[in-house]
Amino acid sequence: MTEQPPAVVSASKLGLTFQTNDGPVQALSNVDLTIGKGEFVSFIGPSGCGKTTLLRVIADLEKATAGAISVNGMTPEQAREKRAYGYVFQAAALFPWRTIERNVALPLEIIGLSQVEQAERIKRTMELVNLSGFEKKYPWQLSGGMQQRASIARALAFDADLLLMDEPFGALDEIVRDHLNEQLLDLWARTNKTICFVTHSIPEAVYLSTRIVVMSPRPGRVTDIIESTLPRERPLDIRETPEFLAIAARVRDGLRAGHSYDD
């Protein structure tokens, strides 16, 4: 029998407790989760439930204090050192004195790629996020949505199989957010990346995901994992269908039930 490749992300009894001046704060508790290659998994829960903390543990920006976690069969630290993921923050975090192409190139400069390789990757990633022609612009010359697409291009420039996204569209208006959701699904379909996506929006989570991880208030626990039955091809008007609304209702019920853990 052929041995199955390791999961992209695997967490078992994962916990994280921060030590603060006011005493210990438990951010995550007993998180069990496996994410397979090519999945689009959203994390949703109330503010402060540990969604971003869990993403940061995967990225080795925070260290778990209990349990175990692996990324591509390695520790998060090893995965970070091997540049096994790209990370998109809530804000675009572009350097205003650099052009868009130089912002995208920054991680490539840091890892020492040649100018030829940098130019090829910049061209490819700018095409992936539909920003071809804006390479010489500065961040202040682009809309908020375009800046976030540039941030996604920078994360994709590593050409890693795993993309970690922390509420990248949360600050954008609804029309722009809808458009970027469509573009992100198209990008996912074309690249077959594995995507972990943090959001506060139930419609966004349902529209984008193959699975939705519902989390409780702090300490963050996984209260439900919902498999999407929606097709891979998802026009925006799928959000009006009974199937979509049924999944959204289950997410909403899971969020309500999770609050019963709150003291």
C-alpha cells in the first residue's frame, strides 16, 4: 500500500499560554486539526478567540506551550527556515518608498536570488494577482484592494505551497471584498496552494472554504469543523442558494454554541 504523504499542517492537543504581568493567559487549548494539501481552510470565531494566534503558531511567529504541531512534516521553525509558507497580514504592510515590484522583490532579495530569477518571479506573481502594468507604481498610488493584492503577490513570490492569510480583506468595503474573494478563489484554483485563512465574516468563510474551523472564545478551542458541500466553481450568487445558507447557519450555530464555554 502506498504511504500517504504527511499533512501540510497537523496539530494535536495544541495549547499556548502567554505569561503576562497580570498572570498567565491561555490563548489556545487542546486544538486538534489536520489540513491536507490543496485545501482552503478558514478559521472563524469571536474576537480574541485565538484565530490569529493559531496562524502565528503555524508560521513560527508564536511558540506552542503544549501539544504538538507540524508543517509539511517539519517543526514550524524548520518550515520557516525552509520558507515553506507565505504570510499575508491584515494590513498590506508595503514599504511606501519602494515601488510595487520592489516590495514584491524584498523577500527574494533577502534570500539572495539573482536579478534574473527575481524578475521572473515578480512577473509571474504580478500576473497571478492581476497587477501587471502596476510594477512601477508606489503603494500610495494604488487602492486598498490593489495594495492587498500586492501583499499577496509578495507572499506568493516564495512559491511556497502553503499560504497563511490573516484577515487580509477585513478593512475593505464590501464590494471590493467580494471582488477580491472571487480573485482569491481563482488564484487558489490556478495554483493549487493550501490556504489557511482567518476571517470574522461568516459569508466569506463559507464562500471561500473547503472546510471551516469554528473556534470558541478564549481559550481558543475547535468547536466544529464544517465540510463544505459547495462546488469548486463558485460565482458570487451562490451565496443566495439554500445549500450556502444552510452551511452559513451551521457556522452561526457553532459560534453561538461556542460561547457557552465563556466564563
